[in-house]
Amino acid sequence: MRISIGNDHAGPDYKQAILKHLEAQGHTVMNHGTDTFDSVDYPDFGHPVALDVTEGRSDFGIVICGSGNGIAITVNKHQGIRAALCWTKEIAALARQHNDANIISIPARFTSIQQAVEMVDTFLATAFEGGRHANRVNKIPVCQ
């Protein structure tokens, strides 16, 4: 699987742990995140992840910032992106099953690295259920 990851200064250690974990599983990971804790702007790292997903260079995306909100808002501005802010693996599963989310947003200041890795594993392993959920997802307007 091809996965794109991006993070701001709140998540370099999260990104590194997730990146190593995914590469050990044989996934290809495109790294758009910062490697330092110096203050940066999350949109600079979220937009490339969203573009990788929308342009087909990656199957899924992972974005990380302090609350997970700012970077989720950023990537959700892209047509075809359905980013879900997750803080438990149960929510990560529902984001895939019910919402067909294609990017997971992780709040680094509110989850542990271990939780983040577990959420990513769950997110990537969970399929969209379709059916009544597809009807709902199809009602989300695509704006240009």
C-alpha cells in the first residue's frame, strides 16, 4: 500500500514511529512532514498529503498536528478528501466503515504514540461497508 504522511511540529516523533512501523510492514510511505519541533504551519504539510491522495500517488493519508483539527480542516478543503479526526481505534474503524475516510488525522497532544500506531493499523485494515453508508457519503457535496 502507498501511504502519504504529513505533520507539523507537534508530531515528528509520532510520524517517525508510524513511518517505521508501516515500512516494516512493507508499505511505501511518502514523508511530507517536518522532522523538528520548531514551529511550522500545518497547511504546508497537509496539502501535499491531500494532493498525493487525490492525484492517486497514495492510497491513504495520515496527518498529524497538536489537536488534529487544523490539519484535518486543511486537507478536507481538497475535493475528494474525507479526513477523519480520530482519537481511538474504534473511531478510526468507524471512519473507514461508515464514512469511507481516506485520510486519518491524529491529535498528537491528546493520544500516545502507541495509540496512534494502533489507530493507523485499524484505519488501514478496515474496509468501507458501503450500503446505506454509501448513500450518505454520496450526499456530501463536492465543491469546486
